[in-house]
Amino acid sequence: MISSVSIDNLQASAKRFGAEPLLALPNGTTLDLANGYVPLLAQYTFEDKAAKGLRKGKASHKPENPIHFSALELLRDNSILLLTGPSGSGKTTFAKHLCYGLASSVLSNARPLSRNDLGDIKEEYWGTARLSPCFFSVSGIEDLEHLAEVTIPKLLSASDPQHEHLLIILDDLQNAGDESITLLPRILPLLRERRFTKLLLLGDAGVLDCLSFPAEIVRHDLLPLLECQRREAARLHLNPEPSTHITTGMGEAASNPALFALAIQANHSGNCAEELLDAWLSSTYSQPGAAALLAERAYKLITHGSLTVSPTDIPLTSSQLNPASQSLAVQRLLAARHLAGMAPRVAVGLFRDQPQASKHVLRSCLLRLSSSNKSAALVDGLLEGTPADATCKRAALLVAGLIPLSAEVESKVKDLVLHVVENGDLSAGEREKAGRLLSRYGDPRDLTGLAEVPTGSFTVGSGSHPNSQPLYRISLERFRIGLYPVVNRDYGAFVRDTGRYWISPDGEDEERLNAPATDLTWHDARAYCQWLTERWRGEDKISSSEHVRLPSEPEWERAARGDHEEMGTEGLVFPWGLNWQENATNGDETGFNTTCAVGLFPKGRSPYGCYDMAGHVWEWCSTLWGEDMATPAFQYPWRDDGRESLDASDHIRRVLRGGCFSSPKLKANYRTCRSSSANMPIIPEFKLPEDASALGRYTTNSTAPFFITFTTSDHPDTGESWCPDVRAALPRIIAAFSPSSAPEMAFVEVGQRPE
């Protein structure tokens, strides 16, 4: 239980964080947090911030390199932030370094930071926001409840709301389990009146991925360490000869910060986590029996649900102390080393009793046994059961693609993975993994299947937005529509066959071939339909008199809502009914923040069996919207007034429906629009010349206007970023022009906002 605390005490503790040991070096010395910290990046880019689900592109432009936000910048830009990552990803280290930096006033200076492994460097800047850090580690439900009911209210009441702003950090949120969902809403109202006070939440992604957090909590995943970050740290701390090629910590496993710390101490590449652990034990615990005792202790601690006990039975020298060894990531590897020497039935029993808590240990154990061809008995035991057995399906997700399997076993695993995808009976995070595995195996579902929509009349519209009103009835003839959004695998076949331009970040990813095809224009979608018409006629899937096309907006809504006449209490109607359902769509509540395999949310099917018509990706309709992005020129009710014209100018936008993976539930009912082709060209790598006459070298059209947008980076008092606001507006700016009239644009950052 967290005892009584004060802001001064928390501030003093934060200053001491800088002296905590962080990295153990091969020569026996230890670097503290203040000198050994490596900044963390997030799986969120500047393009993600600007696009909000609708990326823009132009055939003449190469795709931009991903410029990742740092964890520090995400906190700077958000009042309430949840950062997740696997064990050992550096969450606690980041939080403590942040506290130390705030308490010691060392965060004010900008510093260059690598943003990818392609050489892009951009300064990381916190700003001048002065926050008093209040760090808490959550050990369980009781801790979080006491924080919500006692500690945080007292801290807020003891601080001056006008002059003293707090940063409240709750680490290890996963230890509160599902109860965090009910306890956090008690904290959030306390912060709404404190404009500059921030709340940072940190937790294990494997646990928190299954939970649905309040919408005001912005959530992002941490990125593993880049190769360039590890290379720079190794060169800085190991002091090799300038000409030495760095291999220490360059392996895939060492991208985890905790395992990178082991690699540094053992001077090991870190390609394989199990090999890295063994090398570290061999170099650090060479006394007889020490490594085995350490592994046994880790196994007992994990199976008893506690990691708070230190290995006091093992005498340690100063050269053996490594803070990373107490990370759960390392403890799991140690436990797996011990488990690999036990009978397979022990491992099977552990997984059946604690499938979520033990899966990482079992994974490492399987890799160890597979390397010596001893994994077959364990795999057979794990997969014993029927598709109705949730543990059996979780075992399939565990072993799939991990180790070599016999043809018979692999066939069973594929069937179980398919069962997970089709039935939707595990968590959303587990189904997302199953979808990626199924893509690798070759998804056997008919992803071009069609749903029959019968002749009938129905109500169009909802009470969610003026653009979706007035409600009206319309009659439609029968038609067929795709059961799923068009996926990368099928759109990619069209691109390869026709040579049509398409740049998609995941179009050829083996794990995303069954995810929706994105980053394509209305004209691209129509061209695909024309190509598919000829192919399906040749396959006798459709008759010679039938053709494939985009749905009109009424057809899309008919397929999505069926005959639902009423609306729910918020004026909304969904494909599955009138009331919102959890686990029915890939929207912002799910937390994926990206696309996934189609059909992972069977609870969200429409009355005609169509998947993913709420959330996931915006879907093109044939219907015109108008020129004004905010208000449709072609309003409800639908009529034959030219709104289905296929040859309208590109500056007249087309309707999009359904929302996307970042959309709240309101967007499932929302109409929006987009220009039918890619728009305003943005000049990359622009530098403002001293003389305006030199601008000509950046432009491709000397007669067209050339816009330069000056963006500020940070507000000097609050530290809140202004530049992301401009980037967020970029899609609207771009969409304001057709390709024929598009001016070129460049961005110039000019520092702090002038007062």
C-alpha cells in the first residue's frame, strides 16, 4: 500500500533516480540512469499524426521515411497518455529518467534524436513546461484504489493550480488488471480542472491490449530500440577503436532495452534471446551451480506470481550486478531455461493453469527444446484438445510460426488459427495475432465472397450529424456486395497485372495480405472494379451482363444497416443493431491504431453478413458529395440529380462511409468525403532560401502559386506543441485543391510561438 506522500518528497525521490544504476559494462563499472539512458521512440509517426487514417499521396513523390515521435514528445503533446510495451521495453526507465530530468531541470535543451534507421535525425524538445513529477509504481488493485481515492486528490489539493503543475505517473498499471478500467475514471475528473497537469500511465502491452480504456486516454506503443540507437550506445560506452565494426547488441533480440543491457555486459550480438541469456550467464555467473540456481529461483518466483524477491542465495560481486536482470523479460528467460529441463507435462500444466502469465516462458522453453529437437512432446501436449478449448487455441497461437512442426501438427495449428479468426471467441489482441498468422499461412477464406442484399425499402440516415439528416425511406433493387473490404492480396494482384501505381506501407507484408487495401484513390478503386469485372466473367463468377462497381451511398447503407428502422438513444444505428457493442469493430476503443485482418469482429457483421462496415477503413462510394468538405452539396434524401455521375470533376468530392481504426463509435454513422484523386504536392526536405528568387528550384510549375507554411514548435509557457495542430490540419488543406489547381507547399519550422 502506498503510504502518505508529499510533493517535496516525490521531487526529492525524482532527483535520486538519476543516480540509480542502469547499465553494467564488461569491465565491471556501472552507468547510472543520468548517463546511460537511451531515448525511446513510439510506434507513431508524424505522418500518422497528420493523416488521421486518410493518407495522401502523389504518383510523382516517393513515400516519406517514417519519422517517429519520441515518448517524451507524446507526453509533451498530450495531457493524459498511456504508453505500453512488452516487459523490458524501457517503460519504467523512461518514466524515472523523465522524473529526474524534470526535478533537475535538464529537459529544457533540445537534442538531436535518430527517428529511424534510415538516417533521419530531428531534435527532441520538451519545451519549458515546468512540472513536478510524482512517480508511483502500482503493485495491485489496492494501490491503484488508494491512489485514486486518497493520494492523488491530496496531491492536487496541496498544489497551487495556477503556479504548480504536476506530472502524475502510474507505472506497472497491468498489476491492477481489469480493475484499472473502473478505477481510472475516478482519477480523470480530478485532472479536467487542472489544465497543465498531466497523467502518464505505463503498462505491459500483453495485458492492457485486452482492455478498453476511456476515450480521453491517448494510447501509444513503444518502439524497440533502433539499430542506430544501439550502435551509438555501444560505441559510446564500450569505447572500441574508431574503425571497429560494432556487433555488440545489434541482434534482433537486443532491440529490447533490457536484453540490450545484457548484451552490453556480455559483449554479445544478441541475435537470439536464449543464446544471449546463456552467454550472459556464462560470462557473469561462472561459479558452479550459480546459473542453475538463478534460473530455478526465477521459475519459482514466476509460477508463484511474485518477482519482488532478490536472488539473495547467490553471492554477487560488483561486476555481476545488472539492474536489467530483475526485468520480467529476463526473469522469464531464466524461468524457461529451468523449465526446459523438466518433464513436458509440467510445462503443459503450467500453460493450462496460467495461459496468459506463462506464454512468454513457454515460448522461450519451446525455442530451447526445438534447438535440440526435443520440442515435439511439449507441442503435442499443448495442442491436446478440441477447437472449443480456448487453451488449445491459445497454444496454437503460441507455436504457430515459432518452431518447425510436422505436417500433421502444422495442419492442426492452421485449423485452430482459422477457428480463432472466424469465431471471434478470444480477445481482440489474440485475434489480431491469429489474423497475421493466417495471412502467412495463406488465408483460406473466400475474401472475395459476395452477400445477397434483397429488394426492399429501408430508412437512410441517423441522428448523429446534420449531414446524415433528414431521415428518409428509399427502395432499392436486389444487389450483391462484398462480404469483406478488398484486401491487399487481391488489390496487389490487380496492381501486378496492370502496373498501376500503388504505394502502401503494408501492401506486400506477408502478415497483412488479408488486411484491407489502403492508400488508393476513388479512380484506383473504379479501375480495380473494371479489372475484376473481366476476371470474374472469365471465371463465371458473374454473368456477361453483370459488372463490378462501387456501391452508391444508399446501397452501402442498406448493406450495413439492413432493415433497422429505429435508432438508439444517441441517434445512432450500427450494423449489428441499435446499441453500441464492445468487441464488434476495429475502432479507437479497440486500440489497434492500424488495420488488421478482415473479419476479426464477427459480432459486428451486418444483417446480410458483411464484415467491417463500422470502423477499420473508410470505404469509397460512387456518390458525389460536393466541393465543400464540411457540408454536402448533394444532401439527403438521395435523388437522381447527377450525384452518381462517374465523370464529375475531381474537385467534387466523393462520399466515404464507415469510419476507420481511429474512429470513435460516432463515426460508424458518419458521412464524410474525400477528393477522388491525390492532391496537393508537398515539397520534401525544403530549406528556406535567403532570396525569394531562389524558390524556383523547388517548384515544378513556375506559373502556379507556391505556399510556404511557417509552423511553430512549442508554446514557451505550457510546452504544448503547436506543430502537430498544423499537421493535423494538413489533410483538410490538401483536400481543398484538385490536382489541376494544386499549389505546391513547403513547411518551415521557426521555433517557439512569438508572443
